[in-house]
Amino acid sequence: MLNKLLAIVIILFVFGCKAKKQLVQVTRPVVADSAVVKTDNSKTEKLAAIQSRQINFNTFSGKARTHLEIDSKSYDVTMNIRIQKNKQIWVSITAIAGIEVARALITPDSIKIINKLQSIFLKKPFSYVYQYTGKQVNYKTVESLVVGNAVPEFISPDANQSVNGTNTILAGILNELSYQTTFGVDLKVNNLKLSNKKAAQKLDVNNSSFIRADDRILPSVIGISSVSGQNSIKANLNYIRAEFDKALDTPFNEPKNYTLIN
């Protein structure tokens, strides 16, 4: 996660918890609800309970205002995200006065980014990000983090399970990637830590201020910190609206007069 392309990908990890409908903040339980109480201390039961608490959806639409720090530069932007599950993530980035400055389209196979400020266009296979993130990060990873779900590969019988107060922790190593996911008493993701010592990469995501949107509960405030070598990205997100399972419009035309860059 170390160049400007990856900055957008990392933003996609967390930009997307609101759109077109006023959100209602919820109070998370201090005692587990019945769905959680039914579980015992076995790993199999706990993993099944965690899986049952993940958000299931067909489409997602979100809008968020955020403050970004990319290396030594700061940006205040608004982003609109639209997801067709397992198919595509569309994002529009606007700056002051609602002027669109960039648009991106991510699919399981490709990444396309239009930079309207500089009239440039980037088109790469999804595997392009592996040189920065490793093969452990895939399209479904991005979708999961956008809506506050756990990364599917980390809900694994191979993970080490522990308890810290009312929190459940799953930790392990996937190839060379160390991961630790902390779940609250309601088994929603509170924190995710990823680390690849060999590549000198770290990613820390914190979810808070959970809200209800279309009968789903997801984080409305997400903080992210990413370090890769000498490069760093920080984002403080404050989401406005969210909507699930509605018809989506995802306009994206490859520009003919823009410069295609590598």
C-alpha cells in the first residue's frame, strides 16, 4: 500500500458506509445477544457465530467525508462508492464545491482509474497490486473491509482464538502475512491488523460508532493507518449515509483523449 494507486485502493477498504438514507446510530450490547450467547467456547461454534454476523448484501451504495494524509500531504474529499457484490466496486471522488476529480472501477480482474485533474488514465490487471500488498489481498478483501465485515480468509480453523475481556481475537499467519482481527461482544469487527515484516508493510483498521442501515449494522467511523517502507497513509472517515440492495448506476467510460500511463 505505498503509491497513489494503492492510496485509492486503501481508501476503498474503508469508504462506503453510507448513501441516500439517514443513518441511525445503534448502541452495541455490553452483554452478548441471543445469537452470540448460544455459542460455546469451542472454536467451531465461535467461527460459525462470527460468520453469521457478517453483512450479507447484493449491492451497496455509500457516501463519506474524510480527511486523508498521504505521506506528507493532506486532503479533504468526499467519496461515493457503489458495489455489486463479487463483480465491481465503483468510486467517485469529489473535492471542493462537489467537483469530481477522479473515478475508479475495481473488478476481480482489473483496476481502472481516471484522474480528471491531470487528464490521465490508468488501466491494470488486479494483480498489479500484489507488488505492494501480496497475493493475500484480493477483490473480496476490499469488499469485506468496505462494509465492516471480517476478511473471509481470516475466519479460519487455522487461526488462533483468544479472549480479551468481552472481545474475541482471531490471529494467525497467511503465507507471509500476519493478521489479527478483534471482534466485540456482538462479533462485529472492532479492529484489524495486518503485517508483512519481510515487505515492511503494516495496515491497522479501527471500526467504531456503529449504525443501522437497511437492517444491517456497520461502522460509520473508520480509522486507517498504513505504512509501507517510507510511505504512509492515514485516513479518518466520517460517513454520512448508507443503502443496501438497491438498483445501482455505475457509469465508467474509458476516456479517449486522456493519456494512458503505466
